[in-house]
Amino acid sequence: MTNYKPDIAIVYASATGHTECLASMITDALVRQGAQPDVFHVKEFDLAELSRYDIVVVGTYTWMSGEIPKQLHGLFEAMEQHGNGLVTGVFGTGDRCFAAYCGAVDLFRDMLHAKTILAATLKVEQMPSADDCPRCAAFAERLLMKYSHHRGLLSANS
């Protein structure tokens, strides 16, 4: 296999800055592993560009009683439609005092599992800290390994 570096998009929404911080930590972890992800706040991401990426990672907070934030609905629907062959991951922050802890992560996870090649899921309590760095590194590694495995299968079947 070649040393092809996948095109990676990290698309996130953040209300308090917690999910944005986690997006930054995951970006750093991917960069340390040799990747060069493009990072977008969901308002900056053109849904028409979805098909140009090999890996798309979604970052979300949870709204109300476990719902996906309104600004991520379009991305959810686009990924649900595009899905096939796309390697994905989802991460988010939440508060365990709510019954639907990181419920939006779970909703994205379930759809991505059904419609894409889901590689990794990560939930973090409140504001990420240095203690979460190893988990971010493992998340990044799983994304790249799943992509590499999937790419290898495609090459073998060609």
C-alpha cells in the first residue's frame, strides 16, 4: 500500500467551547500521527464538499433531552444520504447529570454505524483536560486504522 494520506474533515458544533476544545485535541492527535485534517465549525462547512473527504469526523454537544443541535441537522441528513464507503467518527462532550449523557453522540453513532464505516466514538465529560489526550490519540488511531483497513480491502478487490 502507498503512503497516501486521507483527506479528513473534522466538522463540529460547540455551544460552550467544550466540543471545540475536544475538536482541537483530536486534530492535534491526528497531526501527531501524520494526518492533516481540515477543521470546520459546522457553519463554515459546505455540505457539497462532503464527497471529497475520505474520513469525516463529527463533533457535537447534546441539546435539551438528548437531541442533536439544530445546526448539525443538515450534516446529519447529508451524511445519512452520502454515507456509503465513507469512514467516520463522532465525538462529543456532555454532562453525566443528564439522563441522556452525550445523547447526540449516540444518535450520530447509530446513524453512522448503519450508513457509513464507523471507526470510533468518543464521549468526554464537560471540558476536556490533559487526562483526555490518550483517549483522543486512541480515537485518532482507530480512525486511521479503519481507513487503512478499508482502503486495503478496496485495493484487494480491484
